[in-house]
Amino acid sequence: AKKGIKTYLVESQPWIGGVTAQVGMAFPTDDCAYCIGARSELGGIRKCFYRAGLSNQLNLKIITNTKVKEVAGEMGHFKVVLETAPTFVNENCISCRMCEEVCPIEVKDEFNRGLTTRKAIYKQFEAIPNKYIIDFENCNMCKECLKVCPEEGAIDFGQRPEKEELTVGAIVIATGIDEFNPTGIGEYGYKEHEGVLTQLDLARYLDPSGPTRGKLAIEGKTPQSITMIQCVGSRDERYHTYCSRLCCMMALKHAILIKKRYPKIRINVCYIDIRTTGIGYEDWYNQARDLGVIFLHGKPSEVRKGPDGGLIVRTEDVMLGEAVELPSDLVVLSSGIESSKGTKEIAAVLGLDLDKDEFIKVMDPKVRSLATTKSGVFICGGARGPTDIPESVIQAKAAISDVTTLLSKDEIVDFRIHPEVNTDLCDGCEVCTIKCPFGAIRVDLAERKSYLNRDLCYGCGICASNCPNGAVQLLNYTDEQIFAQLEGILSTDGDDPVVIGFVCEECGYASIDLAGVERFHYSERVNLIPIRCTGRLSAIHILKAFELGAAGVAVVGCMEGRCHYQQGLDNVKNNIALAEEALAKNGMEDRIRLMTLCGARSHDFVTGINDFVEKVVK
């Protein structure tokens, strides 16, 4: 918005803020989590988000209580369909609280993790937008709120869901995180034993603006002993195998806060590993130790009720090599971070793949870590994986930089090579649509013909290698051109056996280039044919080489999981298997070798190809 680009901030909840608004005091600055960067005209480095003028920011429209239902189109011209649920209170609301005071309904307040109650008409603390909403599921329709509201028309029970269509050039997914629900871990007794909380529950107690105004009072009593259990739901084969990255710092933050306010409270932290990976984060660990926090290396096996009604945590002390029991007034579970419900929903709407941990899969985790596989769609923060506030801010700024670069151009010059579809040969089988990693080909069901969206296409040729009719051909890498190269190489007179090397133009060819620079020698029997991606190579190309007399075929591509076109290596593996099956029927085995390399592994190429030549040329 500051760059002059019309921006829509779409939030599924009634107010913006997400989990960040619940964490209270935040690391690494040890102040409230509400800060955002200040607009230059307001002065200062930062502002509380509710004082930063977001509601009147030029070019910014905040749309809350809204979900994305459909997305069509492509980079530069997305059509986004939104559905806004009714709040039954409109922008005329002045937040006078009179409605809340007369409402007879009380339910648990989810923002405060059920530690307090709220009314059926309510507003979160520091809410943006600054207006009340009606929880229609719990409202008894007494309409007492309507009777006392001083602003005519502010409360509107006639509201209905509304749909809106936006046209946008790019999309940034910032759908946040969810805390792992430890209820299913029976041995820890969450929601079963009183006095067992998660770190997010504890954050609401310790928040100066929380339900207890920062006082640690559980059922009116201040605990004298606290045990924190790390890696709950993380680094656990039963739930999530990854490290959630935030849990250690959440525990350290809370342990330090408690020790500073209540020095006599005994705090145990049971850990697998303490991971303080951010800048200055190790200082928090050292400070906690200096304040007397006790760290026990071991994973607790049980939380049970003691004979006096308190809690007992049974764990192993790895350092001592023995089991210990820790009497505790309060047990705090450092629950892991997991992909949010909103992340999975928007991924489904956009047709984006999730990684093995159910976060949105990125184009490349090293160099395009915020770009998705759909051109013009970017991610940041918790949609990408567990991230803390500073890292989320950095990622958000980087994603917006990508968007600004994209949308600031009047036109985009496309130097990519694209396939062409011969509609006379196409029968609309949809194989190309299924195989394309980027969703760049669609089939017109009425015409039963395929059509290419050049804006989405990266030119890998995977579609062409799988087309059963040869209707899809990649420019400069057509079947005819590949066959012509094979014929040119294999039609020469002479009895010397020849090995054909199909080499991807990315990592595969880079490793061979480097071999030349380093003056490595490989067999003169090897003849190379560059191809766009190994995914372009079909079983027919491989078999044609043998039909024309090749002694062997080497396929040289990118490393496992590092294909420049996402799925090229997986695709060529399938086609190699088909070719091997056909060759085996003719008594020709072990004539194909797949080599997966990065550009720096020139020596591996040379030793691998020479070994292969030695085996097939006898």
C-alpha cells in the first residue's frame, strides 16, 4: 500500500492479529507483541498496530470475517471471490460497550484461551476494526443490545453473507500458525488435570493486558513450583517430526518473566535439546540459568496427580542416568507449532501442494523460498513453516518486495521456451494437465482439446514427454529434433560403440561444463544431447537410441529433490523404468544409467560415466 499499490488485507477472523495478539510479551525485545513498523509520517520507529493508522492507510482495505472461496486467472490478473460472514454490527459502531453490558449471555472467551468469559456481543482488546460483533451461535435473540445502542442502524440483525470479487495482480499468503493441541497426549493430562497449561495459555496469564493483568494466579493461587515440558507434539514420530523452533524461546521467555516477578518459584525445564537459534537468543538461556531456572535433560513420560492433590512429573534425568519425579503446582506444555487450518484451506483453493509437514510447498527452499509453484502467489511467516515474529516480518517484507517488483512493470518480457499444442492431434486425454507441475495446461472439456497458459508455463517439457499422441511439442526440443540428433550421432560409419548422454541443461550440464574447465577426461565414446530438463525425456527417445545402435544411454540430471522444474527427475525415472522393461524383453539389461548431480560434482560425472562406458562397451 505504501508503494502505491491497491492492497486488500483479507482476514478470516473478525479482527486482525492472529496468534501474535495472544502471546503478550514477545522476544527478542521483551515488550508487547503489538508493534509494527511505523509509517514515516507518524514518526518513531514503531507503533502499536492499533495506533498505526492501518484503518486509514491509503491504498489499504482491511476485509475481516472473510474467506477466499475461489481464485481464477493467473499472475497479473487473478479473480478472487471472497465471502464475508455477517457480524450483525456495521461500521456505525462506536464501541461504547453499552450493548455488552446488557447482554445476558456469557461464553468462554477463546482469545483468552477460555480463562475468562465474554458476552454474545463482544470485541477483542485493541481490535481492528474497532467494532463489536455478535456471536450468532450463542445469541438468544433477546435484542437487548439493539434497545440500548445509541447509534441508529449500527446493529443489524438482517445482515447476510456477502460475496465480492476482486481483481488483483499478485497474492501473498500469510495465514499464520496454530498451536498443536496436546489433548491427545494422554500421559500429560491436558484438559484432564487442573494445573496443566500450554505456553499459549500461560501467555494469557502473564500478559499485562490479559485476564489477570499479568498476575500468575491459578484458581486464585500463585504456584510455588512449575515444570515446563518441551517438544510436546514436536520431534515426535507420533505427531510432528520437525522442530517447531519457537517453543524453547517461549519457555525461556515465560520462565524469565516468572522468575523476575516471583523469585521464589521453583521452575524446572525438561528438554530434549534447548535450541536458541536467533540473534541474541542464547542470552535468554544464560539469563534463565542465572535467575535459577533448573534445566533437566530428559523427556517426561507422565504427569499424574499426587497424593496431596498436586501434580507429579515423572521424567528421566539423562545427566544422572536415573528417573526422577518432580512435584509441581503447575505443568506447562511447550506445544509445537503446526500448519494452520487457514493455510490448508487457501492451499486447496489455489491448488498449491503442501510439503510433508503440511506447510505450503515453495518453489525452491534455498533461492525462491517465498515463491509458490503458482506464478504470482507468494507466502511468508507461518504459512511457510514455524517462524517467530522477527523472521515473519523479514519474510513479509521480502514477499512484498517480490510483489512490488512484479507489479511495477507495465509489461513482462518472457524469454522462456514454451511447448505448443497441435489441436489436430490432441484428443483431450488430460495426461498433460495431470503431469504439469505448474498447472499451465488446461483441457477444454467441450472441445476435448488442450490449451497452454504461457504465463504459468516454465518450459520443462514434462507435458510433451507424456503426451501419448505427440500433440504437445517443446519448442527447440521436439521429438523430431531429438530423433534427428540421435540419427546424426549414430549413423556414422565405424564399429566403435557409442553411449548417448541425455543431459539436462541445468545442474547436469553445469557439472559437465565444470569437468571441461578442470580438464577432466571422460570417454570419447560418450555423445551428449542437451535437453531442457530430464523430464522432457520419454521412453520413446531412449528406445530410439537403442534402435539406432547405441550401446548404452546415460541420463544426467539434477540431484534428488532439486529438479529446477520440480518433478522432472520423478518423471524421467518412470520413463526409464518403461524403457528398461522393454529392453529386458529383448535380453538387454543394465544399459541405462541415471546420474543425479549438482553443478559442482564434475568429478562424480566423470567417474560415473567412465564406469558406465566400461560396463556397456565390452
